[in-house]
Amino acid sequence: MSFDGSVILAALPAVLSGLSVTLGIWAAATVLGIALGFAVAALRRFGPRPVGLSLRLAVEVLRGTPFLVQIFLLYFGGPFVGLSLDPVPAGLLGLSLYAAAYFSEIFRAGFAAVPRGHVEAAQCVGLSQAQIVRRILIPEMTMLVLPQCVNMAVILVKETAVLSIIAVPEATAVISALGSQQYAFVESLFLLAIIYWGLVEACGRAGRALETRLSKFRFA
């Protein structure tokens, strides 16, 4: 069986459409995951103990079960509890919650890694708790957790492929269907590998550039 790239070229509009869905869901889930993760980490650190314990349990459940199982439960099990979602909203919600659980742990560890002496020094000069969080904890934590956040974003890029299971028309679903219809399995798998490698490379490079820029700003 020879490699036939013309099959891919003929279906390029469909491939680009699937790629745009992948990018849209990944970007939205990453932003929502960071926002929710930060809120969870802040509530666990500064909120009431019962709230912190409840959030810790939710995070452990999400981190302790495969994303494939979570998306199955959300999409196919949701209607049993009154939550009926179309594939794209279900995929976005599932990936966002999955991301939030991991980002919350990253931020929690980042808060804990800020030297206690920096916080005490801020308290000595009369800064309020809110000012300490805004001026000390968040800037220092951001530098500490940035590499882990980039790594998590890379993981989320690859996890978008799981959404093809619930018929989300993202890159994996579209290209796999193309391979089945045209009997071009090698071509479709090769294209998928190239696409995800390119996305991961782009994300990694952007993260390293951001880290370099923030480092210069911090120590300027």
C-alpha cells in the first residue's frame, strides 16, 4: 500500500474545519480551567474548611479517574440527572473541569512554594491580606507554576482527541472518518501525528517565550 497524499489534499477543507474545532475547544478549556483552578486553589487556601474539604474531594475524584470515563459519564450519564448536552458543549465542559482539577493543584502548590518570609515581610509593612495576595503571592506563584501550566496545556491539546468518542467534530474525528471512508488509514494517522506534534511544539515554544519574558520583567 503506497502513501497517497492527494486524499488528504482533497479533504483539506474538512480537515481545517476539524482543526478549528480542536483549537477552539482547547483554548476555551485551557482558559476556563485556569480560571476555575485558580478559584478552587484560592478557596482551598483562604476559604472555610468545609468548602476546602469539599473541593479537595472533587479535585481528587477528577484527578483519580480517566478523562475518557469522565466524558462518558457526562455525555451519556448526564441525561439521567437532567443534564443533556450536545457533543461540543459536553466536550468543552468535561475538558474544562478536567483541566481545572489539575490547574488547582498546580496553583495550590505554587501558593505553598512562595517563601513564608516574603509574606511575613509584607505583613510587617502593613499590607492587607488582599494586597498580599495581589502583590506578593500571585506574581511569585505565577513564575513558579508557569512551566507546569504550559505542560498541562500541552496535555490538554492531546486530550482533545478523546472527544471524538462522543462525536465532537474535532481533528481526530474528522481525519479518522476520512481514513475510514477513503481507506487511507496510514495517511490519516500520519496527518494526525503531524497536527498534534505541531500544536504541542507551538504551545511549548509560546510557553518558553512567555517564561523568558516574565523572568526579565521580574528581575529587571
